[in-house]
Amino acid sequence: MRVAVISDIHANLAALEAVLAAIDDEAPDAVWCLGDLVGYGPRPNECCAAMAERAGIALCGNHDLGVLGTIHLREFSYEAAAAAQWTREALSEEAGAYLRTLAPAAVADEGAVELYHASPRDPVWEYVLTDAAADAAFRHTSASLILVGHSHVALAITHEDGAIQGGLAPDGTELDLAQRRWLLNPGSVGQPRDGDTRAAYVLLDLERRFATFRRVAYSVADTQREIRELRLPEALATRLAHGI
Ligand code: ZN
């Protein structure tokens, strides 16, 4: 089975459409989404509808839960809270009903793959950005492949002889997943924070045990214009041009 894994769409429809077009060219068997469909960006309803139609597995993230009211917005930064507040009012009944069906963790491939929005020990909030957090993730589960989102940084981390290896996974990174356990973060579709402004995804071949990290250019200017027209916080528009 070949799977395209995406995460952290954040209501950026231009980025999502570009990624889905690239994924269509690869014709995978499934699309999995690791959460944060909404929040920050201008097009929450369209992004929820696309995932309802396309995603075989979709998780919810902290922003989705903030918009639904499951998480209090005082847990969020000023920009995140302002965008979540706007999203609550803009969210259609249909999109809200879809988000409420999602959980922050899932299991696939008969237990060989575990999916979390954030991390195995805290599926909603923990950022896996340090060796200590990666080590804890590997110790918390015995799955051979762990998929996480949340940090918006594309990562390929492995665990061998008790040591953490790996790190950033730029465009074109290819991995043989067969010999070791891996933790992968595909990066973010709608708000990359690893210095590459392009939308991110990872393509998995679960039979051949192979992963390929990909980036896709999209019209950052279109999403920035929509953010500004809606008077969402300006920082949410400017950061898209820097990939931070
Ligand atoms: Zn996110």
C-alpha cells in the first residue's frame, strides 16, 4: 500500500489544492492527515470538505480542538486564539460535524504504523523537536513507524542502539524504513516552519518500506491576500513568505 501523509493544513486551501494535485500524480492508495485542518488560515470549510472526501484517516489537532471548544483558547498564542475565534464563527455546521468525528491518534497497517497529531505520550500538545522528546516517543510505543505532525517541521528520526539519529528532512529526502524504527513528520501543508515556504507531504510505500519527502510550490500571495481581507492577524500572512 502506498500512502500520502499530510499534516497541519491550517485552512490554507491554495496550499492544500497544490499538494492534492501533486499527490494525484503519484496515485497513492490512500491519503492520511495528521490533524490541524483549521486554525490560522482563511478557508476552513473547504479544507474540511476536502479531507472528508479524500482522507482515509484524518486526525484532529490542537487547533481543531480549540475551534470546537474542547481546548480553551487561553492555551493559545494571541494569533492562534484570534484565528480560532474567527474560525468558530466561519465554520459551517458540516465542517464542525466532521471535525467532531476525529481523534488525535490512530493506528494503521495492522498496528505497524501509529499516527499522532503531536506525540505518542501527548497526542495533542507535545512538540517532538528534541532528542529527549524523540526518545520518549520511541519508548512510549513499539510501533515500527510513528507519524507525527504539530511542529510544522519535516523530520526523519530513527532510534538505534538507544541513540536518536536523523533530523530535518528536506525536499527529496528518501529513506529505507526496513531496518530500523522511524518517527516521521511530513511537515506542514499550510504553514511550514522549517524555512521552506512550500507545502509539504511525505509519500510512504508500506510494502517496500520506503519514504520520500516532497515539497510543492503554491501561491503564497493568494492565501496572504485572503488572510488580510478577513483581517486575521497580519503575522499569519507574513510568516507564510518566510516559512517560519
Ligand atoms: Zn499545526
